Amino acid sequence: MLNSLLAQFPIRKIPASQLPPTLNEGFVPPPYIYVQGSDRGLKLLERIGSFGLSIVGTREPLARSINLVRQVVQRVSGNPFIIVSGFARGIDAAAHQAALDSNLPTVAVLGCGHDIDYPREHSRLRAEILARDGLLISEFAETTAALPQNFILRNRVIAEWSRAVWVVEAPFRSGALNTAKWATDAHRMLYATPCSPGDPAFAGNQKLLDDECALPLWGAHSLQSAWLALNLKKPKRASIETRVQLSLSQELSNQVKLTCRQTGGATVGPLLDWALEKGWTPQEFFSTLKQTLDEGGLRDSQGILSAF
């Protein structure tokens, strides 16, 4: 299968100087990038720096982590996200497959040459990515083996060729944490899935959150803090431009108080639904939420909101 894919989708050697400027910001790119994909897929390079969401994690994830990836990716379908990952077993493969299942483009960053069949069990996934106008990219020429040091360099590209990186599940020692470091160094948005304290499967996530390197990603709505311009949902009626931000903050605080009285705690997802029912845009909701939190009108405790 690999040989037929190489014949159908020839590898293109692209100098760094010919890549869109957004892909070279903040780091020294490799001299060449080897790209495999259709002509339509190549156009993803023009948008990946603005809309790339890199999803990374362990090769041996828990079932709930796989389900979370599917849910989040499905929730953002219909928006211009490009799902980026490293084509490895586990979370990487789940991210690519979730993108395909949700009709989102996906880009796989390889840690070897395109002619190396690694991992072997991903032959069908490789074919589907290419057939669906996705891309396989590598900074390594053909015949370059899948060596451990190459995956460190691959992690750099995953982080820097994106707008944000989400660490789904990472134990204390995980290659995903290396990707997170590259993302931090390149000033990319970094998210990590929260966990119960002391859970060894998420020890790496907990460290990122404890060190305040990453924002918690509770669900698809968490992405709005990075991309306010992307409407994950459409409001039922147009927003009213003359609204005063103070009144919006008061409305939000009142709703949080009401929700807390009814259910014991307020979370962002139902609050977003409430705001959209009232005609707010997602931008209005998340900017109001951030302002109200910054000003002390609301308190966030592990994703549970309360009002003073």
C-alpha cells in the first residue's frame, strides 16, 4: 500500500523560504519540509499557522481520553480548525481519526521519511488522510529511519505549526510534555486535560496545570479562550451592539448565582447555551466571562463557577 500511495501522492520538497511566513515565526525552521498530499491538501499550509490545533498524548491512553478527543473534535466540526498530530499510536491516531470522522482536515507530522512504513498498523489511516485532502509532512528525507531523536524534532514541528496545543493525557514521563515545552517556548496556546489529584495517567497534565504553563481544557468551549473569532455555535438572533459590558457582566453573574442555587454549581457549557439563547455571540460571552473573572465578580474553582 505504501508504494502505491507514494506513486499516487508524490512527495514535494519545499524550501523553508517558500513556506507561508506564519509557519516560520518564532523558530528556525528546518531547511526543507517534505510534504505528501493532494493539490487541495497543500493549501492547508496557508491556514495551519492560524487554525492548527495540535492534539498530543500518550501511546497508551485511557478509554475516556479517546472519547474526550472524539467529543471535542466533533464539537468543533464546521469551523476552520486543522487537526495536527504526530501519527503515533494512541492519542495521535485518535486525533487524526476523529478529524476524518468529523470532516475536518488533518495533518500528520512524521518522525521519519515518507517511505518508512511506521507505524505499520496505520497504513489505512495514512491512506485515508491523503484521500481526504489531508497532509503528511516530515523534515526528514526518504530512507530516514524512525529514530528516537527524530521524534523530538517532530514534536517541535507539531507545536510550532499550530495555533494551540492540547495535551490530552500524559504521564510524568511522556513525549507529549516535550511537545508542550516546544509550544511554551514558541508562545503557542497550551491546554491540558484536568484530572483527579494524584492520577498517575495524568501526572504530566497536572504538572503543566500546577506550573501554570497550560490552561485547563474541559471541553470544546475551552478553545474559545484562544479563538474568540471562531463561532463554535451560532446565536439564534443577532447580538445588540449597544449593550454595555457592565450589564452583560451583571447578567452573567446573576445567571451563575441562579444556577448555583438550582444545581450547586455552574459550568461553562450550560452557561454558553444560556447566553446563546439570549442572543449573545460566543465572543460576547467569553470576553464577558474573562472580564468578570478578572474583576473578581466570579470565581473559578476547577471549572466550577460561583458568583459573589
